[in-house]
Amino acid sequence: MSAPVRVRFAPSPTGQPHIGNVRTALFNWLFARGRQGKFIVRIEDTDQTRLVPDAVEGILDGLRWLDIDWDEGPEVGGPYGPYFQSERLDLYQEAARGLMEGGHAYNCYCSPERLQEMRKQQMKEQKTPGYDRCCLNIPAQKLREYKDEGRVPVVRFKMPDPEEITVQDIIRGEVSWRSELLDDFVILKSDGFPTYHLANVLDDHDMEISHVLRAEEWLPSTPRHLMLYRALGLEPPLFGHLPMILGPDRSKLSKRHGATSILEYKEMGYLPKALTNFMALLGWSLDDRTEIMDRRTLVENFSLDRVVKSGAIFNREKLDWMNGVYFRNMSPEELTERILAYWEEFPASQILRPLDRGYLMRIAPLIQERLKTLRDASGLTSFFFQSELVYEPQELVQKGMDLKTTSAALEQALSTIDSSVTFDAETLEERLRALGSELDLSGRQFFGLLRVATTGSKVSPPLFQTMEVLGRDRCSHRISKAIEALAAS
Ligand code: GLU
């Protein structure tokens, strides 16, 4: 029987979680959930110079928002903790000592200045850049001097004699490197913190990670990791490197292509389910055709053999389209709750308070077709809430009409509206159509005019449904005000 699936998402808290990180988290999560596995979050906070305050919170918030839950990690704990690398320093230091004792690592006292000088020289001589092993065998005298000077060493891994290092990557197949192109890299820094390589390898082993699924950018680190596993006498996990995410110009997705932080997408009004669906397709597909898939379908079908090697293009228009599909599939109740929750969280986008939930529930179906993001909702619904509209008389006057005919048509519409026994879209359409022909106005003229008068805009949801939802009082009031605006011009 093969080992249980245990996968991890191991972010470094150096900034807000971006699409790339979260796609990695999602793929790991889908892989675990479809195989009764465990999904672990581990915070790789070993580079103390690059820590960003609140980054951990941002990362966890992003995961929670997308409903990516973790079985072990920050907040929930677990049997393999702690899950913050900064709380596991003893383990790394002990392993570094063990590697030194076994002849796989050594102390290096080289100053940053010396290393810089060495690099410059290597460049000049067009040599492969890398550590020159100056400290591999330090004479006793020199060592005493260093110690007397109070120099604190780093620990470097001693690369073995030249050989080929090969990994069978689950996604990319066989990948090989020549070991002599890799230098003796640092595993423990002078501040006592490990580097990414050492901490990552030890933790993946200690936490019994079965599959390391991570972004392609970490592929070049893999030979170092394999060397470390061997020197530590540990069995490496399986590796799968996920394809790069590219912008539409096929360069690596970055700020240049617009928002990258997952929390910005939340603020822009994308739905977590739509975004998850969209991200699942960044490098994976069900069958090259199916686009819209719910959580369950994703969990049940996600597999690494359908993850591609080539870069996945991040297409914002597709995301907008997908978000729209999720809106259209909602009930008016759900859509209303979504909009209200969004306005609650991002109050700047809300037009007027207090909001009438029942009223919004009737408005929701009218904007549902056109809604792309929750942020759009305030613009699309604002005229429903404004107490007074502002009219530009030239907007009211339609082609082939003048102030007088416009005003007269509105007066007639007003009395039709006021005298209508029922105020539903069907009756309104019937009566107003009849009135339009009576006035010898085309539909475009008369309804265009009514649209501007009742909504303040030339574009709106279907006119008669809109009028029905606005209600008789608002419609009458607005039309009277439009007549006044014409008179005053
Ligand atoms: N801490 C690394 C990162 O920020 C993790 C890479 C890995 O998964 O091995 O992405």
C-alpha cells in the first residue's frame, strides 16, 4: 500500500498572497481532498530580512476566503508542529551539526566583501559563478584567528564529487542536472536561521510529506534538495513542479499585468467559487472543454496527469466571463446576500444607506445578466436608490423630438402611470406602447425618453421591469422632475 497523501503549501510571509501562490495551494488542496489526504500549511519564515508584517494573516485570509481549509498548520496545530519554521530552529541546527560531523557540511567564515570580490573575479574570468571552497579546509592557525576576531560562520553544504542528479518529476518527467554546476550552498546562516533549502527538506521529511507540488520556479532548487536528502540519509518525497502562470503577453504574471494579490480580487468583487474554478484551470483541465465546474467536480477529477508543463495564461476576460456565469446561476436571494455582504465589507462602494433588503432582492434579477463583479453592482443599481436624479435636458430630448414634444409626451406618460390600476411590467408595457403609437412616437423615441426620465441614464435594465421595481411613486416623481428640468432649460 502506498503512503498516505500528505501535501503542503509552504508560503514565505514576504508579501500578500498572489495568484501564483494560491494556485499552488489550490492544486495541493484538490490533490489531498480527492485522495483522503492531508493538506498542511507551513509558514517558511526563515528569511528574517524579508518578513512583511501581516503577511501571514493575509495568506490565511486568502485561503479562508477561497474555502481552502487546512488540516494542520497555523491556528489549527497538528501532530507535526510547530508549523512556523522560525519555531523549529533547534531541529535545523542539530541537522546542520550532524551534516558537519558526517563530512557533508563545513563552516565558512568568508566575509560578504570577500564573496563579492570572488564573484567579480569569476565573472572577469568567465568562470561558473559559485563558492570557491576557500573555507573547506581552514588551517588551524587561520581558524584561531577567525575565532579571535569573533567571526560567526555560516554552514555550507559540501557538494559531492561531480555526478548527474536526476529527478522523476511527476509533471515534467525526467529532469537532470550536473552537480558540478551547483556550488557549496549555505544551509545555516550566521544568525542561526536555516536557509530555505535545509528547512524545506527537513520539514518535508519530518512532516511526512508524500508529494511536493510547487511552482516551477523551485525546480532548480530540487537537485540541491536531493543532495541534502541523500546526505541526511532520508528518502525524498515525490516532486511535481506546476507550470508557470503567464500574462497575456506570455511573460511571467506580474504586477505589470494588473492585480496579482488574491485579496485585491476579493476587493474587486470576484466570487471565491468563480476564482477557484478559474485558478483550477491554470495548468489543469478536465477534458479540454469543460470550463464551469463546481468544487465537487474539481475535487473528484483533479489529477496530476492532466497538469500541463507549458505555462498557463492568466486571461482576465475569461475570469470576468466566469464570474458572470456564477452570478447568473444564483438565486435572487443569494445574489442579494452577496451584494449586501460585499457592501458591508467594502462600504465605499455602497451608494445609500440604510438598504432595503426586500427592494434589493427585486432589483437583483434585473442586473444579474450584466453583472461581472460585485463592484459593478453599485453602479448598476445606484439609480434605484437615489432620491433625486439629475437630468440633462438634451439627454431627455430624443432624436426627431424637441422640448415641447418631449414635455408633452412625459405629461401623457405621467397620467397613464397615475391612472394605471396595476403597476406591473406587463400592464405598463401594454399601456405605454399604446400611448407611444397614439403620440406617433417610435419605440426608440418614447421608451428612450422614459428610460432617461425614470433611471437618469440611456442604458438600464429592461425598462418596464425596472419601472415596476421602482414603483409608481418613484416613477411619477421622477417623470415630474424631468418635466420641471425641461421647463427650466
Ligand atoms: N517558501 C517557498 C515559497 O515561498 C516554498 C517553496 C516550496 O514549496 O518548496 O514558495
